[in-house]
Amino acid sequence: MSRPTLGLTLPLYNEEACVERVIKDLKICLRKAKIPSALVLVNNGSTDSTGKQINQLASKDESLLAIHLEENLGYGGGILAGMRQLQTPIRGWYWGDGQVAAEVVVEAYQALIQTGAPLAKARRIERKDGLQRHLISRIYNINMRILGSKLTDANGCPKLFRAEAWEKIAPKSTDWFLDPEVVLRASELGLVWTEVDAIMEAREGGASKVDHQTVLEFIQHLRAWRNGWRP
């Protein structure tokens, strides 16, 4: 097998309804695009069959690594646990809920290669995941622009990083602030994102992990960031 050029971590918390399909779809897309890849599947304290399913998948495919966190370490904590396992020249994360098509990962990777940019991400131009999530996203992005972000969708995923850019950003957030942190740190460092369009589909199974507490946490962190706090 060719040495992987793309490494992805997939954070998974109680995703038994879709995890197998998401991983298989992603593998098919990467194979068709001839992108040598390594996937780290992070079971972030799941209480359903997520852990069992990823063990079964990893046992049949050497490009998959399943890791298990005994308790949920938060959105950012799960992603960072997976990112620490990656040594590929391009690395990043992709949600394990299947709401953004696997083809978008390929498009983001190709855009990063073609442009020579240090960073790439998805920009959700249409959302089918409900009014609440749409409103939460609007609140996020309004506050991000107040802090100087030029992105219209700071939380868009997948997010890809060249290894040297990731090491410079060196994020530490273990909660939902991870996405804003990497965007704001990239801005401070003068690192530019290339973006590809994506559609946010409705969930086919499982439940969203984003709620009003997530919004309050996010706003508190943004205010602290504006006052000089860094994770």
C-alpha cells in the first residue's frame, strides 16, 4: 500500500446508525480519487455499538485505526486525540455523522494541492439540518466576523491542514471551540484557507450534539478571546 498522503480523524460519539456507511463511503471516494489515506476512528466514549463497529472495520483494513476513549472528552478532545495519531503531510478531520458528503473531502484535498494553500475547508452553502442548527451557525459566524474572521462558515468541515500549518496553529480546545480556535489562530498567523462548497444534509440517524449550552460556551470563549485569553 502506498504511504498515506492524507490523514483524517473521525470523531464518533454514539453514531451506530451511520458509522459503517460513512466510513465505507469515504473509503470509496478516496480510492476513486487515488488518494492514499489513513483514517483514525475515535470512539469518544460512546455507549452504543459504535466501538464494536469500528473495531470490526479496522480489523479488515490496515488503513483504519480504531481508538477508544473510556469517557467522552468533548468534541475537540476527541478530534485532538485522533490528530495526535497522524503523521501524514496533509491531515485534518471529517465528521462521522455523514451530514457532509464524502466527495467534499476529495474536493478539499484537491483544492489544497492545486492552490498550494496551507489550509482547506468546506463552506456550507445550503443546510437541510433544521432551523435551530441554521440559527446557531448564524450566531457563530456573526461573532467570528466581529473578531476579524473573513470566513462565512467558520465551523465548516472537513478541515484539512498541511502538517507545518497544523504544528504552527497547535490548537488546544477540547470543547466546541476547536473550530473557531483554528480559524482565529490561522488568521493571527496569516495562514489562508481555500474553501469548497458543501451541503449540510439532515441526519439519517442518531442525535445532534449541538444545543443551547454549546452556543453559550462558544460566546463565552469568544468574549474571552477578544480580551486576550488563549486556550
